[in-house]
Amino acid sequence: MTETLLPVYREGPLLRLLDQRLLPANEVWLTLDKTSEVAIAIREMAVRGAPSIGVAAAYGAAFAMRSGSTTSPAERFETARNVLAATRPTAVNLFAALGRVERRFRESAEKPPEEIERVLIAEADAIAEEALDSSRRLGRHGAELLAADSTVLTHCNAGALATGGYGSALGIIRAAVESGKIVRVLAPETRPFLQGSRLTAWELARDGIPVEVITDGMSGHYLSRGDVAAVVVGADRIAANGDTANKIGTYTHAVLAKENGVPFYVAAPTSTIDLACPDGTRIPIEERSPAEVLSFAGHPTAPAGVGARHPAFDVTPARYISAIVTEEGICRPPYETSLAEAVLAAERRRAG
């Protein structure tokens, strides 16, 4: 294993961010110090993955105190919060992180802007540290679910790049390998941004974990042949009943896994659980530009004038999910109870 990859981290007053759009060909680190820069990085997917988005947004909110000297700290913060909240509507970690930073702002709103910024930066640091710790704890719990010698299918990228370090779905795979298990990975490419082939394959190859890329439409073939022992994916929002939003295509893998008797596991920190959202029908689904579907690497892939649809996520109903792995342990049906218990346990642990 190589050392832990931190895709988003603070370096003094600056935010350092690995531009995931350019992987695997180029490792380019962005240096940001303004709210607007962070918002653009989130919206344009230079940083992606629910926990990593949350970490970046927390720092972006703190940077609000650096701008608009003619406006009050409250106005600066509210503007920053609104700009960041509008970037990606599905990932609940974004809103959870902004909520935590906002509470800290309200507690220190009467202080000078420089002091407020220090308080908010400290909260963002805490969110980043918790994201990494949660991934490691989650990984150890989930490793128990994988057989000693198995092939795992994952989707999109739920690794260190997406979770602020180590990973959720890939964290389970990493922890299993670290415990001595032999794990091989099938990574569907995940159109249209190819997070599976560009990012997941890059992370696993970097760590020396065997990985093979398949097209999104191949998973049914391998599941039906008995070549896959388990499907493990991440999540961008989990409703109170266990319905889970993840990268578009996840629902397809879940149905195929169920049909072929293969366990389907969701891996996510408790910060991804939205107990205020009763079920998957209430999860907002981000619609991205059709142009991202109609082209590849800057080249058109469909006739001029043809339209396209691009929902960035789909919702997997809880009935297709064998278990949801969090940093507090493995949640099983009924999810209304087990997820609420996991969230409560995380809150108690943070409170000391």
C-alpha cells in the first residue's frame, strides 16, 4: 500500500485540491483561496465524491471572510453559503458540512472577520479529519463482508479521491487487502466522466490491488457467470429508509446483483445519511449538461442536433441493498432503525 492520498487538504491559508478531471494522465494540484474558486471546482467536478465535496465546501465557506470588506461578515457568509449550496444538489455531505460551519459562524459572528475565519477554518479542519477517520473505521467494518479470495465489482469512484482519503467502497477493499485477503476488482468505466476507469483504476493500480476495467453494460455478464462475489458501491445520499442515491448506473448493478444472488453493499459515512429525507423519491437528482453525454474527450459522439439526457445519479431502493456499512458498523434492515442508531452513535462519539 502507498501512503494515504488526501485529495483535499489545507496548506496554511490555502486549499490544495487534486484536479480529478485530469487523472490519470496528469496529477495537477489546484491552489485555492477564494469561495468562488472552491464553488467552481465543485460544480465543474475538479473535486467530486460526497465527503470530499463536503470538505472542500467547508473551507470554501470559511474563505468568505476574506472578501467583500464593505459588507458585513453575516452578508459575506450567507452569500458564500448560497453559492456553495447551489453547486451539487444531490450530495448531502455538502449541506451537512455547510450546516456545521454555519453553526460555528453564528457562535462567533460578533468577532472580527479574521477571528471568525480562524474559527471556521478550525471547523473545516475537523470535518476533514473526521472524513479520513470515518473512512478507515468504515473500511475495517466492511472488510468482514468480503471473502478471503474474491472478486468485487464496484461503480464510479468511492475511494480516497471521493472521501477525503482512504475511501468508502474502496476503503472496504483496501482494509480487506491489508488484513491479508486476496481481492480483485472489476471497475465499470462509469460513463460519461469515466470515474471508474480513470479514477478507481488509477487508485487501485497505485496501491497494487488487481483491477480490470469493464464497460458499464458488461456487469450483468460477469454477475450471471458467478464471477463476482460482491458488489460494493458508495453513496451521495442515503434516505432514512435506506434508499440510496449514487452515480447513475448503480441501480442497474443492484438489480442485476439481486437477480443473480450476489450481495450488494453500500459504503458511506454517517454524514451521508439524511434522516430528514424519508425515502428515495425525495432525493433531488442533479441533471447535468447533455453536452457531457453527447461528446467524449472533446469529440462529438452523436449526430448534430440530437438531444440527450444526463441525470448524474439514480436511486437504488433499499430492498436491493444487503447491508449499508458506516464508520459505526454494519447496518441491516430495517434501515429506519439501524441507520438512525448509526447516526446517533456518531453524534455521541463526536460529542466525546
